Amino acid sequence: MKTEKLQKVLARAGYGSRRQIEEWIKDGRIQVNDRIAILGDRVEHKDKIYLDGQFCQRACEAIQTRVLIYHKPLEVVTTRHDPEGRKTVFDALPPIRDGRWINIGRLDYFTSGLLLFTNDGELAHQLMHPSTQIEREYSVRVVGKITAEILNKLSHKVELEDGSAHFENIVEYKGEGINRWFKVMVREGRNRLVRRLWESQGISVNRLKRVKFGPIFLPKSLTSGSWLELSKDQVNHLKDYAKSKHLDVPGSLSGLWSSS
């Protein structure tokens, strides 16, 4: 009989991310059949899984993976509930019957642009895992005197408080004087990484927008605060892409969706 890791089964069914479910297991909130689950448990189809005493029906069902592209506005938080009562990205999403929406990565309060959501926790885990090194491209407006030396440093190695980092690619595309626009690309999801790289060189960021994540571009027609759902074929392509990146399989699908 085929078995799978408990956290993988629950994540795929949309109960949460793998990391979140692992914390629930550590806290004793999950039960398999008649015993409290522990990390490392594997389950099979006939096992009954409970979260906080409630039977996890969806873990036994085949759930169709859904993915949303969302154009995050400025001054909206990437969290399910905000103690300060600010608007959250989840406020604008459509209701979902199968599981719940899981954000793939985050954007800070003053960053706009492309944010992905899915009901498939396993897909979210694969796309967010640090080992995948998925491309994240941003459009950024900076203020300050930009020299060739600064651009060279940013393209190679900058020491930050949480380790070294750099831009994989950096291209100027408009602006003049002290306000200049660049397209930059990183392969990490560290908190405020793009801003911190510029600030390390004494340069201020006054506009930041994510325009690409992996193979997906932010459509120019998608207005701020709006979302669109990927087709079944697009979701399958994204799942193949995530699996290939997670397993380090040659052959990227980068550029699968255009920015038009």
C-alpha cells in the first residue's frame, strides 16, 4: 500500500503549508486514527486524519489545484488577519470551497505587483522552497547617485545582516537625474531583499513592483487589486515547472506566459 508523509497529504488538500502543518504536528493538534501524530508519520488512503478533533475529509478526496494571479496594491498586508485592522490581500480573493487560499511568497506593505495564490499546499511548498532558486523580477525606481561601481557591487556580492546577496540581473530602462528606473532579478525570497540591497549602497527605493515570478508575468491588463485564475493547462504547466525546479531537473519553462 502506497504511503505519503502526513504533512504532504494535508498540504496538498489545502489545509496549510507543509511548514505550518509540521508545527501543528509538533503541537499535538493532528491525530491519525486513534493516536496523536508525530513528525515522520506516513499515511495511506484508509487512514483517518483529524485536525483539532475535526475529521479532515478533504485529505481523502482528489482536490483540483487552483492558482490565482493577483495584482497587489500598495498599503495592503500579505497576511490572513492583521491585528491593526489594515486591508489584507485575502480580502480581495474569491471564496473557495476546496481548502483555502495559500499565498506563494509575500510582498511587503509598500510593494505592489505579482502575487500568486493556490489551494495546493504542496505546490506552494515547492515554489517557495529556497532550493528552487526561482526567478523574481522587479521594476524599481531609485533615488540617488548611481555609479558604475555601485551597479558592479550589486551584481556581484553585498554583505547584509543575514548573509551575502546580489542581483542576478540589473538593467536600467528609463528615467534621468536622481530618479531612475531599473529591472532587477533575484532568486531568493528573503524579507525586503531588493530594498536592502539598494539601501546598502546609500540608494533609496521609492517605488517597487514585482512583475514576474518563475514563468509567470504580471499581465499588463490586470489592474491593481484584481485577480485572474489560471486555466487547467496553465496550472499543469506550473506544477511541472515547480516539480522540475524542486528536483533540479534540467529544462525550465521560464517565459511560459507573456506580459501582454
